[in-house]
Amino acid sequence: MTDGTDAPREGGDVDEIRRFAPSTLVEALRTRSGKQPHRVAYTFLHNGEEIGEELTYQQLDVAARARAVALENAGLAGRNAVLLHAPGLEFVKAFAGCLYAGTAGAPLQVPHNAAGVERLLRVVQDTGSPVVLTDTETRDDLLDRFADTPGLAELTWLTTDTVDAGAAEQWVEPELDPEHTALLQYTSGSTGHPKGVMVSHRNFCVQAAENQEIWHVSDDDIGISWLPTFHDMGLMYGVVMPLWRGMRVYLMAPQAFVRRPRRWLEAISRYRGTLSAGPNFAYDMCSRVAEAEGCDGLDLSSWRMAVCGAEPVRMPSMERFAEVHAPAGFAHRALAPGYGLAENTLKVSATPADRDYRTLWIFDGALAAGRAEPVEADAPGAVPVVCNGPHQTGTTVRIVDPVTRRARQDGEIGEIWVQGGSVAKGYWRRPAETRETFRARIADEESGEFLRTGDLGFVHEGELYPTGRWKDLIIVDGRNLYPQDIELTVEKSHPALHSACAAAFPIERDGREQLVVLVETNPQVTASGDDLPARVAAAVGGRHEVLPAEVVPVRRRSLPKTTSGKIQRRACKQSYLDGTLQYARHDERGGKGGPHGS
């Protein structure tokens, strides 16, 4: 089976495609199937390395039509259905089938434990449809492993991999308005219970057009993605962009990357990837591997857009990655930090193509007071904040006081509010929360409705600098402390600690707000006699001038995180308060951080 890098172009048809601006994803795929039928769109890498199944646009169109007929026969046309597929191209076929049937698919991660099954059942109930689209192996495995779980056997399972391809001839194209809901993107839960974000065909098309504009995406680009397709970033970059723009993408299972991070870079090197994205922790993982093993055998010179989205993007991570991979031909200019969220389909702002990302050094004392005061990098108290680029054409970004709802000036920190064509329709069956989040208005202005992101940031010289989550903000003695800054200090306090290993949050104690830090660590560290809590407390106190009330070592991989690797701080806090943490040592709760410890 060819890797498709020498697949023939289709001349004038490609030029016509480049001028095409579809209003729905169905229109996009149907047109590409007609104009570029034999061009490979998707390739799945078995074990993250070997070429497995491939799909041309024509093959995907046929598969989508057949699955749409099955959905219509099941009474799902115009309704909702959960998508629950193992990594692979069957998910792409099923998602396209939902689009062709007018069904709003709700992609979810295949459950690996009881909590995952509980989430599945909760989302199924929320969608209002008992039907779960899946593949045969996944269904059988779930029903076998969780046979005693109440409610699982009562679900209606539709195995999309058993659909007869001949049914495609029975498909009748539905009349889809661009505002028709194409997806229910259930939020990952970093700030609360998952909610279904209603993403329309128009939202997807606007987002894809903005990506094309800012990154100069063409049908000659090659995407490489290990990101989970049930997550907004993985779905947009791994599935929607190839369908909409005509670029080819190589996909691999997320676990293939996690087990061996170098596979991501090897795929970029082998297949000459030009566009690839990942969260902050993924770049950190690759840097650790490169520092230990070197970059021999890698050629990353083709990688022109290395997109990074996190909470927020960390300058040390970006610089470290660029430095250790420079011998492999990686260009610093390829780094492209961006900011986005599911409620805006994905991206709000990003670093444009052919430009280095920017970092602003600001005085931490002013930052604690809600201002961004630029200083020199070597000035006392200077901290770096990464620019996430300008907002897109047709998108408006405003910084607003989250309490008074009054606009703030450039350089003042406030909540990021967004207005534009990528803003989703709202939350499924949650009218009150939709009004609060998607219909916000700035006080004393007639500027229309905005999406409240819940994220803090500021604008400097027309570009966006996110600083953290509003509701995660820690206020101690009148000073604003950002948990991600404290967590970064924790990570650097001990050589055995890794990225995304800490959670910082406030608790109310003795009538005042105090800081608690949870730290994932190896049992060897706590058993070695090394006083990890004291080292962490000293580092935090020295850098941020506040001593934690308590530093609690917990087991590796025990902190709740979202599917994109973000710490779920509120869930961490609740586990701490409930006493349900998985402590690194069974015989004690942890170490006190200083004189404020109880």
C-alpha cells in the first residue's frame, strides 16, 4: 500500500477547489469527492509507525453515505448520537456519516474504568438519545469488561463498521442549513461538569477558513496528528481540516505517542509533515526524550507550523523544544502558540505563519495587581507571558472585568470575551448557562453579544496574552496568584518532578484564603528521606512570596486531568477536601508547607 506522497494531482480541478468556500462540511466532502476522488485524505499509522488503512475522498464519501442511511433507518436523522470508537479511520467514517444524516455526533473517549463508563452514561442521558455508534470490537470489549455496570447493557449499540457499503446508493442528501448542529462537543470538564457545546456547520467552516488564512494552509500541506479525535483540537486538525481544505493527514492513536513520544516526530520526519499541533506537555515530553537520546535520524525541516495550545503556553517549554531539536532541522519560527476553547469551535487567536512567536516580560508585582507592566527580561521580578497572536479576521476579542462587565484598557488584565463566526450556538439543553456564557454584553456599550471564556488575559499592541483561568485565581493577602505559575515553580523545585505534575488551589482556613499544593511524585522520592514538601514550599515561598499551607505528595498519574492534559484544579481540590487523594505514602497525609500549616 503506497504512502500516497506521490499521489497524482488533478490539475485544474485543484485550482477550482482552492477557490471553493463550502457552507457545510457535507458540501465540502461531496465537492472533493467529485473533483479529487482518488486523492488520499486520511492515513492511519498502525502502532504510530506503519501505514495501515487509507481513505480517499471518494471512499470516505461512499462510507459516509452508507452510514448515513443506517442512521436514518435507526431514526437518528436530525437527532443526536454518541460516537465511541477506538482510534482509527472508522471514527472518521462514522463522523462523516453523522454529517450526511444531519445527526449531531457527540464524540467520547472509550471508557477504561468505572468513571469513564459513568461519564458515558451521563452524556448519553444528556443527549436525549440512547444510541451509541461504535465499532464491533469496542462494543464487545465494553460489554465484557463492564458487564455488571447498571445501564450499559440497556444502551442501543449501532456498530458502524458492519454497515453494508452498498447502502450508499440509497442516500438522499438532506437540506442542511449552515446553522444546523454538526457536533455536540462535550467539554473536557476542567472547570465543571461536562456540557455539550453545539457546533454548527458554519462554525466549522469559519474556523477552517481562519486556519487557512493565518497559517497559509494549502492542499499541499501534510498534517500529522496523535491528538484524540474526541477532543476539539484533535477533531479540528485531524479530521475537519483535511475534509474542508483538501490537505492530507496521518493519524495515530494517542497511546502510541504517550508510550513513545518520539513516534510523533518520526512521523513528521518520515512523511514530511508541515502542520502538527499538541498541548504544552507534549513538547515537554519530546524534549526530555531528545535530551536523553538525541535527535539522530530525525529531519524536522519540513515542519513549518508547530501549533501549541495549553493553559497557558509556557515559554520555557517552547524554547527548550526548539533548542534540543535544532540539530534535526527544526526552525524556531515554526513555533505557533495559540489560544482557543471548545465554545469557539477551537482557536480564537494564534501566531501567524512566517513569524516568530512573541514573549512579553512583565513585572510580577503589577501582574498580581491585575496589570501587565512591561519590563526588561533581566529586570527584578520579570516574568514571561507568551503572546498567542492576533485574533482572526471577523473575530473580536475584548478584555472585560468579569464582575462589573465593563471593558478594560490595553495592558489591564480581565476576562477574555469573544465575538465572531466561530462562536458556537450554545450548550445543549442548558438555556440559562447559554445565556450567561454565550449572550454576555459589555456594560454601557452597544457592541452585541459575546462569549465569556472564563479565561483571564490582556491585550498588548493588538495581540492576546492569556494569563490563566478566572475561577482558578488564588487571592492571598490581596495578591492575585496564578496557579499555573505556582505549578511551574513546583515542577522546577525537584529533579524527579515532571511537567503537569502539580495542582495549586486556594482553601478557606482560619477565616482567610490559603494555598494548597498537590504534587505527583514517585514512591522512591518519598521513601528516600528527601523532604519533598519542604523543598516545594521553599521554592514557592521564595518565588511567589507566599508559603503553602500544605504540600501533599500524591501518586503519579493520580491527579484529575482533562483529555488534553490540563489539570482539573477544582476536582483536585474536592478530592483534597474529601480525603480521597491517592497519597504517595499510605502512612501520612503529607508535609506542611510552613507556619500556616494546620
